[in-house]
Amino acid sequence: MRHAISGFYFIGSYSFCKYISIQLVKIGLLSDTHSYLDDAVFKHFENCDEIWHAGDFGNMEVADKLAAFKPLKGVYGNIDGADIRQTFPENLRFNCEKVDVWMTHIGGYPDRYSPHVKREIYTKPPNLFICGHSHILKVIYDKKINCLHINPGAAGKQGWHKVRTLVRFCISEEKIHTFDLIEMPR
């Protein structure tokens, strides 16, 4: 479900007004569940319109539970088996509202992008680049290519991370905004 924000906005004097209607999409973003899906994820994402998973689901059960809850977009990660790889691509490029989104599991970071994305990210950069793998939550704006980079960290228990993390944000027209960075105890 997409949300419409609408209303009258007065500019200058009250003799001129403009009606504006904006579509708003609320996204719940996670990665690296490694076969563990905390019930708290459903609480944190209950008001989201879509869930995006940046790889390392761990098993199909995690993907099925998320897809039964909200529309799901995802990519496979390096630990995912054939069932996940047959269901989800390695790279997913799509538009959400007017935002060009590229999601992959192993993508690197600004100035240190992975070899398999480096060429395209510099020649045809997205507005939003999402990856997982590192288990480190990061939100970085890459000024060189005018691209927001998000790694949601790890939502699962496997790995060396000290806290489990999720990200919520909104997209309206070409804007990416209203971030919530969520920590859950390990």
C-alpha cells in the first residue's frame, strides 16, 4: 500500500494556493538474517509497505515469512543455497517512485566498491545503492556519483556483530528520507 500525503499549501498571500499530492512508500530494509528471523522484525516493519532483503537469507523459510507479511524484494547472498538463488537474483535494479535502486549482497563501499559492481556504478550510478555482507550498518552519501549507499547491517545472530540492526526509511518522488536505524539485542 502506498500512502498519499496531500493537502493545500499556501504560498505567499492567501490569494494563491496549490494542491499537492505526494505518494510515499515506506521501506523496511534488512540483510544477513542467516536463517534467523526475530519476531521483532514484524513489529518494526508493521507500518512498512515493502520489505527489502539485501541477501544471506539463510533459508527459504525466512523469505517465505517475510513475503507472507509484506511485498518482498531481495537478492541472494554468498551463503544462500540453490533454492534462494533460483528465487532471487544476485543484482536487482528497479525504480521505487522516481528513485533508481540497485541492490546486491556484496557491493563494497564508496571508493571501495566490489569489482563486480565497480564499472557499472561509475558509468550508470543509481540514486540508491543497497548491499549487505559486512554485518556493519552504514548510511553513506557518495558525492562522486550522487548516490546514497545503505548497508542495513545484520538482522541475524550468526557473525561477529555485537547488535542486530534494521533500517526503515521512506521514498517519495525522488527523495529518500525519514530514516530509522533500529538496534536489537543479540
